[in-house]
Amino acid sequence: MSEDKLEVKQGTLALMILRTLEVLGPLHGYGVARRIEETSRNRIALNYGTLYPALVKLEQEGSIEAEWRQSENNRRAKYYSLTDSGRQELARETREWNQTADLIAAFLAPRPEPS
């Protein structure tokens, strides 16, 4: 991975996928990957070896469902969409990530030295 690209931290890719599907609706895997890259302002580069296992796992867990359809370029593609369970999971994970970010911010924020 090039130095200007960020590594996707463990546990964040699922959140990114769920949020992408919540915002944009059903997408094929390539569309999910491109949208995540766009949203990150191309600081993240996803490859199929990273994305597809995450999609399979989310599908097995019931957070997303898949359906074969024709893509924009007339090819058969597997489209993924968020399930009700996925919406609940997204809400839970979003709360947890916000709490974690607040906690880390408290440690990184400059504090006056004790006198």
C-alpha cells in the first residue's frame, strides 16, 4: 500500500459498508468500494481481497442481503442492500465508534500540566 493511503482499521470496514448502503441504497461490490474510496477522499484503497470477505461476512450475519441484477453496463452483478438487522447494527456500531472517538479525543486533547 502506498504511503499516502491509510490502512482500514479492523472493524471499520463493516461500518463503512453499512453506512454506504444506508446512504446510497443497493450497490454492487465495485460501487461500494468506489464510494468508500470517494468518501475517504481516496485516502483508502480497497481491493477485492479486502472488500468481498467483509461483504460475505455481513451477508452471513444478516446485516445485508444480496441479489443478482443487471448493472449499469448490462452485466450481471450482485447487488447488496441493508436489512433491518443491518440498520440496527449500523446504529449500534455508530454509537460505539462515537464513544470510542470521544474517549481517544479526551486523551489526545492538550491539558494543562498539574501545578
